[in-house]
Amino acid sequence: MATEIRVPTLGESVTEATIGKWFKQVGDAVAVDEPLVELETDKVTIEVPAAAAGTLAEIVVKEGETVEVGALLGSIEAGSGTAKAAAPEPKQETAVAQASAPTAAATSKEAAAQSAKIAGEGPIEERKMPPAPSAAKLLAEHNISADQVTGSGKRGQVLKGDVLEAIAKGAPSQPAEAPAPAAPRTPPSPADAPREERVRMTRLRQTIARRLKDAQATAAMLTTFNEVDMTAVMDLRKKYKELFEKKHGVKLGFMGFFTKAVTHALKEIPSVNAEIDGTDIIYKNYAHIGVAVGTDKGLVVPVVRDADAMSIAEIEKEIGRLGLAARDGKLSVADMQGGTFTISNGGVYGSLMSTPILNAPQSGILGMHKIQERPVVVGGQIVVRPMMYLALSYDHRIVDGKEAVTFLVRVKESLEDPERLVLDL
């Protein structure tokens, strides 16, 4: 008996995925829960395990193709016998066989084609499947006809990725007032062409690019800056880092302090923890903090849920777990959803200052930067202190300048006097 392999539920708002890699080939033995195929969504990369032991009998969807939730990927045959080939080559026929009367299968095919003609649908081979629902939605949003897009799905079906590719190439929309397509790329010189390499963007990278551009186009983004003296936090870490690690089993880093400082500031300035939904503002009475993590596949933002109710030790443990899962490609969809505010630490790469882009639909993101010794004036004296620039990018549609500056000042005060975090001040 065959066990079907289907695309699992991918999480809220995720309707399709791209086949990243098949770990098994047709005919390979598989064990229960053994990873069979890797799926790339616009949020995470997940593995689909085998629901039964046996032999991989069929692969329906090839690597690079886009599938929707519930789509058939392949099948597993019980037992360890030889599996059928995914697409066997037709046998060579003799001249006598080729000249013989049509087979029953061919006759059936002709009858089906004739029925289709009677129904006014044309030959079956020539009929194209309608665009996938997600592709149809995108076509409507950009006023593009399906005839303008080359479909890569079965029977020429137009998939969401095909529409995105067409838009990127500057597919003209129907209305005359639509934005003009992007200028075509200038061909390289004959000397440079052999030294270039064209690689298709991964689904994750395409989504990152699209969401960042959408955030710039939608939100009224503005960035305000401040700087923080990290002396107190660094002294506290130095004093307690060994005892902290021994008791909690995790290193005491900077992210625990920053996350805690942010949650305190969000309670005072709730608009930074809110989002716009049409003409409404949704205030979040909880703090799910997204922590930007760089991976070899791109930037991902796993979420520390209910960070406002956690201790610094609990925050450090959760950040450690999420960071490891991100680098190993094992983040779940649940790990990526529901963030209300994001912290991005460009300082680990040496960034001195930046203007982070909002993680829509959030209304605020805090950028941390490199700690650098600089001369500052303290009590009328010039002293050298470990300083860090902070940058808060916010949506000016919902957050006023006074609120943004106050939020950043509260974060600064908590970090320069970390006892405030303990005393909830």
C-alpha cells in the first residue's frame, strides 16, 4: 500500500513553498520520520519527514518547483522492494508495432480529446491550468494578464514565483497609469561576460527583498539616534559572567540586557509596540521581540515570545536556542511568527551606525552597533568610555517624534543604570 507525501500545513498566511532539495531518490529505502524533502517558504526552510517506512516509489514535484499546501509530492511503497521509476522511458517499438492499429489507451485518449472539443474546450494537451490562487491575487494587484506570464507549473500553470519574476523583469500592466517597468539590465562587455555568474535568488531572499521594499513603500519611516555608555553593563557582565553561566548554563551576553530594556520602554511608549490595520491601531499588551539573525541563506528574524515576562537568563536561553536553530536551518514557522518589535545587532559585524528598515507590520526596530572606546565628557572631565550608537527606525504614521525619542532615551537609561531593570524602574 502506498503512503502519499504531501505538503504539510506551513503556518499562518503561508500558502505555498518551493522544493529546495530531495534527500532521497526513487528506489531508496526510507525510515519513519527520516527527512525526505526540504521545502523553502517565504519565512523558513522546513523538512518533510517520512510518515511510514518503505521505499520512495515516486517523486511528483522536482526541485525548484512551487507547490501549495496539501499538494502531492510523492509516495512511499511499503516494504523494501524495488520502486517504480519516476518517469520510465517509453520502450522502443518495432516498425510492425508502429504501423499497427492504435492501442486501447490511444483510442481512449482520442475519445477524451473529442469530448473536450465537443464541450468547446479544445484538445486536452493544449488546455492550460488556471493560475494558482496566490498567483491570481498577485496578477490582479499588479493588473497583469496571465497571458503575459510564462507559467512553470504543470500544464503551463502560472505560479506566484512566475508572476514575481515577470514583475522583476518589468512586465507591463494593463492600465496606462501604471508605473513604468524597470530599465533592462545593460549587457556586460564581452570581456566581462565570462566572468559573471547568474544564480536564481532563493525563495527566502526574494521574500526578504520584496518585504523590505514593501516596508519602504508603505510606512513613513524615520530614524532617530542616541548613544549609550556601556560601562555599567560591561562591568556587570565581567563581575557575574562566570557565576551566571554556572547557574543558568548559558553565557551572559548583551542581548538579554537590550531585550529587557526594550520591553521596559515598550510599556511606557505602547505606540512603538503597535501596528496599523486599515484605519485602526492595534496596541499589543505583550512583547514578542524579534531578534535578527544572519544565516548563510539570508537574514531571518525568530521571535522571543512574551519577553516582557522573562528574566534576563530566560531571554538569553531562548535567544541561544533560536540562534542555533536558525544557523542549522531548523527554525519552525511558529518561531518566526507574531513579533511586535525587532532588535538588529549590526555591531557583531563591525557596523558603527546604520538606519534599520522596519519589519512590517511592526512600527519600530532598534539597531545596535559596535562598542567603541571614545572620548566623552563626564562631570566636566574628558574620559574614555565604551560607547555604542543606537538607532530607532519607526513608522511616523503611528509614532510621533517625541514618543520615538523618549523610547530611545528610556532604553539608554536602563542600559547605563542596569539596576533599573532589576527594580522595574
